Amino acid sequence: MHSVRFTTETSSNGVLERDFTVGDIPGVLWSPASGSEQAPLVLMGHGGGQHKKTPALMARAHDAATTWGFTVVAIDAPGHGDRPRTAEDEQARADLRQAMAAGDTEHVESITARYGAAVAQRAVPEWQATLDALQHLPEIGTEAPIGYGGGITLGTGIGIPLTAIEPRITAAIFGGGFVVHEALIEAARRITVPVQFLLPWDDEHVDRQSALALFDAFASTEKTLHANPGDHRNIRWVGIDNEFMARHLGRVSTSPA
Amino acid sequence: MHSVRFTTETSSNGVLERDFTVGDIPGVLWSPASGSEQAPLVLMGHGGGQHKKTPALMARAHDAATTWGFTVVAIDAPGHGDRPRTAEDEQARADLRQAMAAGDTEHVESITARYGAAVAQRAVPEWQATLDALQHLPEIGTEAPIGYGGGITLGTGIGIPLTAIEPRITAAIFGGGFVVHEALIEAARRITVPVQFLLPWDDEHVDRQSALALFDAFASTEKTLHANPGDHRNIRWVGIDNEFMARHLGRVSTSPA
């Protein structure tokens, strides 16, 4: 088993940011600069073509650390960010560029679905290895509650199969913007932990009905769908339940909001 | 124009409750016992077959008065509560009982849709007359922001056509549990104020797709759908945006939650 190797460490606005590797997986850990003993741990996934330190992801991580005292971890998905690209990664990216340039929406969707599923298959064991290693850090340990903090698109494509097989995850935020394939529906049917599902209502790249079918598939007795106008690139989330993760990871009263 | 005639007045748990009539419309006004000068006014609709003082409605009204300092008003819909029933009301109730006893779901739905639309047509001008009269009370006046606080089923069947033609309403909460007819979709298309829409995800009496089509129809740039498992008689609302009305009626910061 690989352990966590910290590389660089910086601090800003009350948040400690530590880059690390677990084997050849590059990751980053954000935590309150004031200390984070056994703080809940939130796994954050990035979108397709993105990486672990996009401005949006960092803003969410900082907010989670400063508002709730969470420790947040993100890793680059296979073929993304600082990771080397395999021939399959390069081929998928080239195909995607070509289909986009040709305005061939159906082809874009089929490539995204197929490639996303392949990336997810590689990413799930990497998240598990990262979790194993992080739990050996004294400031995290095995007692800290763990949530999957989502990210729409690829972050959901990876998060759903991960949450389906990973009993350490006890609450999850997923979202739309991802082409739903049958394996994803099957994985959703195995999920029983509380789920928050964020659906961009007007996503031109993703069939709304398939996203609703995905929400329908979760076996969780507690699941909430939030939909707002906009597509996944251009959406202002309003009125969503910002306490969802804190409530389920034990940082606020557990009475219903 | 009819004015507000107060009949009885009681006070409990910090909330003043005043029964009133406007012409032959019986209503009730809840307000903070500590005073409510120009407080925002929230109109609450009751469900089909219910009345203005169901325990659930009273609980929501007390919460709105004590948490946000709102004044809340509810009136009995035509043929409901303390209102006399016309031959049409009696016939619809008899038909409904018969269809329910026979387990004829389709007939239940068609009666509910037809009768609900007829009740709404009578209820909308009654709400407007009630508003006219309430705005002559010095403690309400014409400056208080007004929201429609919903109630699912009949409360939404009435609230949507009311909000569509009533410019004094500047934010609205609606919900599922109502058989959606074409006139309701048409009315929703004319609504542009912020809307919160509560959808029981597993309502056996109402087609889910028609409720989603209703949400889709609102012309509002700000609209949020919240769905939770359960049907409209048996649902635990979790993670919904409890500050929605307060945000839009000016009682909390207007920054997105």
C-alpha cells in the first residue's frame, strides 16, 4: 500500500493547502489552518477535462474548510490535470474535439459517455487507495466521517460507482451534466446513503429525463433533488441546502432543515 | 368594496390570531404578538378538501410569524371549511367519494382536475378582494411585500392563476400533488417572479412528468425545484430552502444561499 507523500504546503485565508501524492496519484488536501483533528473528510471530484485545482473547486474547498471545519481532498482523475495521458486518453480527446468542431452533438455524447465510464473505472480504485493512505494520517484517522462532495459531470460519473461500493462514504452530493449510461443507473440503485442531487434544468448536452431517471434510481430513503435554470457551465445555484454535508457528517443539528 | 371585519382574537406562543371576514369570505390572520407594522404578508393556500386552519397550515403560519416576523393570511376556498357548499361542490364531493370507493384512479384524477379548476376560478377574485381589504388595514398597508406561500394540491391550483394575474405577489412557493391541466400550464407561463416548487417524488395520484412540465413552464429566471421521496400526504421535506420567502420579501440578505 502506498502512503501519503506531501510535496508542497501553502496557507491562505485560514486554509492550509498541501499537495501530495499517493503512488502516482497527485492530490491536494485543504484543511482549516487552525487545526483539523478528526474533522469530517469531504472528497471532491472535478469535471471532465478539468483538474483538482480549478477555481470553482478551490472556492468550494475553502468554503467547506472555513465554514464547517472540514478537511477536503481532491485528486486528478486518470488522464486529467498532472496525470500522464494514455493513448486511449489522447484518442478520446481528439475524437471529442473533432465531434465538437463538426457540431455532432450525438457523437459528442456517445464519446463522453464511453470515455467517462472508462475513466470512472480507473478512478474508483484510485480514490479507494487515496482514502486508505489518508486514513493513516494521524489528523484524519479512521473515525472521521467521510462524504463525497460531488462536482457535476465527471465528478458524478466517478462518484456514483465509488459511493456504490465504498462503505466509508456516508453521504454524497451528485449532479447532472453527465451522460447517463446503464452502468451508472445500476450503481445508483446500490446507493443507500443520503444523496443531494443538483440538476441544471436546461443542459443542452444532457437529456433531462435520463438525469431524472438517475435521481429516481438511488435507493436512498433520504434523497433530495434541486433543480435551477441554466446548463452545467452557466448556472447560479440558488436555494440549495448548503448544510446537507455538515448535517450528515455531524457538524450541525440532525433535525430536518 | 368589502372591508376586513375582525371577529375573534386569540394569542398563543407569541402569535396573535385574528379571525375575520371580507364580505362572505372567512379568513384568519396570524402576526407576531410583538407587532407587525408593514411586515411582509404571506398568503397561504390550503389543500383540496381542507380548510384555513389545518394543523399543518397553522404550524407553518406560526413558524413564519415567529421566525421571520411575517403576517400570514389564509382564507377558506369556495366550498371548503366554513363556506357554504353549492350544488356543484356537493356533486363533485359525491362523485369523488364514489370514484375513490370504486378505486377508479383515472376518474378521481379527472374529477379533481375539473373541480380544482372550477374552485380556482372562483377563488382567485376572492384572494384579490381579500388583499384589497387587508391593504386598508394600517398595520399592513400597500407597502408590505407580498408572497404566495403555497401549500401543495389545491393551494397550488389556486396560487398559480392568482400569481399569474396579481402583480402585488412578488415571490411564490408552489408544489406538486395537483393534477396539472392545460390552463395551469398557460398560467405558469405568465409567471416571472421567483418560484420555489416542492415536488413529492412518489405521488401515486399525480403524474410526475406533468408536474415537471409545470415547473418547466414558469417563465421565472429564478426558479428552484426541490424533490424529496414520498407522496403529498406522506412526505418529510428535507433540505429545502427555508429562507426563500424571507430572501425575496426582504427579511434576509439577498445574496444567493
